[in-house]
Amino acid sequence: MDGIHVLQRVVEAVNECLSECAVVGIPPPKHPLGTIDVLKVINKGSAQGGPKGKFWVLDPVDGTLGFVRGDQYAVALALIADGEVVLGVLGCPNFPMKKVWLNYHHRYYRLASKLHPPSSDLWHKGFVLIAKKGAGQAWMEPLAWNLQGSHIVKIFKAVKVSLIDDPAEATFCEPVEKANSSHSFTAGVADSLGLRKHPLRVYSMAKYAAIARGDAEIFMKFAKAGYKEKIWDHAAGVLIVQEAGGVVTDAGGQPLDFSKGRYLEGLDRGIIASSGKRLHEKLLAAVEESWDSSSL
Ligand SMILES: Nc1ncnc2c1ncn2[C@@H]1O[C@H](COP(=O)(O)O)[C@@H](OP(=O)(O)O)[C@H]1O
Ligand SMILES: [Mg+2]
């Protein structure tokens, strides 16, 4: 598709979404938006972040590699007010309801669904997670479609982190790409912590969704020294995990700081998330133990 066709498709998609906004209680615009209107809105996306004011943070396709490979990806939106994430929305269209399928590339899931099609009214993959700071709850809306291809809005379901706090029972997830996070370092941490299960390697912020929904207990990301984590790759997921009852910090145990602009400045080594305080403390200790002998 060339640029002009992509633009046309974007304008159509925007208008398709706007035509459905009454579903969530927002009056639709009187006329469809034109190309210039849509471009003007896109151009507004120039905020530099920082400690004051309110701004939205959007990662339209997080886990780009997962998306182009037909596997897991996420659409992530967060609202940051005075440096704090106050609202998080995370769409994971390919996320399977049966967690065992997270271990496999999504193409196998699609193949299995062709061989044994799920009944048309059965929701089996895809959702949007939502959390508001301080609510002490995160919510999941299934992405379910009827035979006509319309989105069936169902009631939001509360999601909660897993209750497992024994490392021997816990599942840890990490990026698929070892260029994005050191698999050898996390293998050392897993060993020191006493994790027994194989790591669950998943593209994108779908990993935060897995923790918030209780499909996994630990997430670790240790990028190469010098890589600067971006706020849009974490904001929505961090809030959703926290409101679902989990904990997210850097490797020094400090909360991630969303008030320093576009990057998570001052991040100590890596990002770790877990389903609860007890497990998190053990995880921090295991990271410390493994750090000195690592080459990161
Ligand atoms: N060298 C690197 N080290 C760490 N993270 C990286 C990286 N290069 C890209 N990333 C980030 O890792 C994200 C993907 O996460 P994951 O590896 O968990 O799937 C990318 O998001 P995008 O795909 O939105 O660009 C990108 O922001
Ligand atoms: Mg991203």
C-alpha cells in the first residue's frame, strides 16, 4: 500500500471508530472527519512529557515484530497527569483465553481454531484491559465479534493477579527477542530464585496483561546497558498490573518514574513486575545475587 492509500485507510478507520462511539456514551460527530481533520489530530502528538500537566501516551502497535509475524502485540494508551500514570488501556487482540496457548506462536492457535472452530458466540481470544489509578481494580472487556463482524460489547470483568507466591510454582515471562532483554541474565535470576518452569516468551506489553490476569507471576526485562526505555512501552501496563494487585519496579526496587519526559530516566538496570509483594522481594534479592556475576 502506498502512502496515500494508507492515509485513506486511516481516515476510514477513524470514522468507523467514531461511528461507534455512542456505544461508550460519547455522541458521534455530525459529519465524518476529512483527511485534513485527521492529520491535524495526528500532528497534535508532539508532547515531550515531563513532570507537569496532562498528556496521553499512545503506542499504536507495541511489539511491532510480534504484529508483523502474526503473533502477540498490543495497543497501549495511558493518561499521565503531573508525572503519574492515572489511566491505562491495553488492547491485546491475539491474546488467547487458554493460557497454555501463550507458549506457542499465534499461527498454531489460528490453525487449531480452523481445525476445531470455536462456536461463533464463544469468546476465545482478545480483550481490552483498563485501569484507573487508585481504583484497586483492573477491568477486562472481551473483544468478541458476532457473525456480522460487529463488536459485541459485554460487561467488563474484574481481573486480579495470581495468588501464587512460591517461586517453584511461578511462571515468568520476558521478551521473545534476546536483543531486547538478556535471556542469559534472567535464566540466572530464575535459577537463583528457584523458578522451575520454562520462561514464557511473549512479544509486547501483552506480558503485563499476562501478569494482571494471573496467567503468569513474574515479568523481567533487562535491556543492554545504554538502552533507554520509553514511557509508552510501559505506562499502561504498569498501572494495570498495579491496580490488579501486582508490583512493578526497577531492579533497585524503585517505582518507574514517568515524570522525566519521553524516557524512563534513572531506571536502575531493568524492569521487574510480579504478582505480589512477597514474590517481588524474593525477585529483587535474586537479581542482586545474580548481578555481580553477570556481564550486563
Ligand atoms: N534494543 C532494545 N532493547 C530493549 N528494548 C527494545 C530494544 N529495541 C526496541 N525495544 C523496545 O521493545 C519493545 C518490544 O517489546 P518486547 O521485546 O517486549 O516485545 C519495542 O516496542 P515497539 O515494538 O512498540 O517498538 C521497543 O520499544
Ligand atoms: Mg512499544
